[in-house]
Amino acid sequence: MEERNQKMAAAALLIFAGGVIGAGLALLFAPQSGAETRKDILRRSRKVQHCADEMVNDLARNVTSLVDSIGVKTEDMLETGKGVAGSARKDLIRLIEEGASKLEKLRTVLKRA
């Protein structure tokens, strides 16, 4: 699952980079003055930086949420495992005690015979 998420993130990053490069080239070849083009490039680069920052923050929140979720599920599984182990231990002790009781009864019967 982690590998799939990494591939999706890489694909999204490549698409995003392609869009940025395409936009930059379009601005460079646009019929306007150099000063206007530089202002446009600066403005658009700030927009791209803002969008990239938002994407990084979203990704960080998603990863944090995933880690927290995994932690909670792991704790739940450990608690369930402890409960099952405790129950199995109690059953084993009960069976051993029953077996010892039956052996004692059999020993008593054999002594009488």
C-alpha cells in the first residue's frame, strides 16, 4: 500500500512539474514585454510555491493520520491478544486441575482394587 501511495505521489509531482514547466514556457513565448513577463513569472511562481506548500501540508496531515490510525489498531490488537492469552491460560490451568483430579480418583480406585 505504501509503494502504491509513493507511485501516486510521484505521478502527481511529475504532472505538477510538467504543468509548471509548460506555464513557464508559455509565458516566455507570450507576446508581451520582458518586464511584464518577469512579473508574471514571479507571480505564478509564488502561486505554485503556495500550492506546493499546501500539498506538502496535506500530505503531512494524511501521513500523521495514517500513523495514528495504525498505532490505535496495533494497541487494540495487543489488548485483544492479551485477553485471548489470559483466557487460554485460565482454560489450560482448569484442564490441568481437572486432569489432576481425575488422576487422583483413578489412583484411589486402583489402590482399592
